[in-house]
Amino acid sequence: MLDEELARIRAHRNNVHRYRRLLKTRLSALERQFIERRLSEESSALEALTSQTFPIALTMPATAVLPATTGAAP
């Protein structure tokens, strides 16, 4: 089951990369609008699937400050 979910994540990620590459090319307004909509849909699907597959995310609080190292041994 995990293999299937990882394959789906890869497919969504590849689609996101493909749409981003396409946006760097010359497109008509209609094509650009379509690709931007698809990019948004794929990004949302990727985010949902990733958070469902890997529910625990280790995040560092924005206010956390790492101690400065002086280079001296303790």
C-alpha cells in the first residue's frame, strides 16, 4: 500500500514539475490559464496525499533560536 502511495506522490510531483516547466515557455493566455489551474490542482493533491501518507512532520518553531557555537570544545 505504501508503494502505491509513493507512486502517486511521484506522479503528482512529476506533474507539478512539468507544469512549472511549461509555464516558462511561450503560451497563449488560454493555455497559461489552463496550466496554472492544473498546477494548482496537482499541488493541492500532492500536499493532501503527502500529509495523509506522512502525518507526522517535524517542524521547528519560527521563534526558536539555535545556540551560537564558539568553536571551543566543551
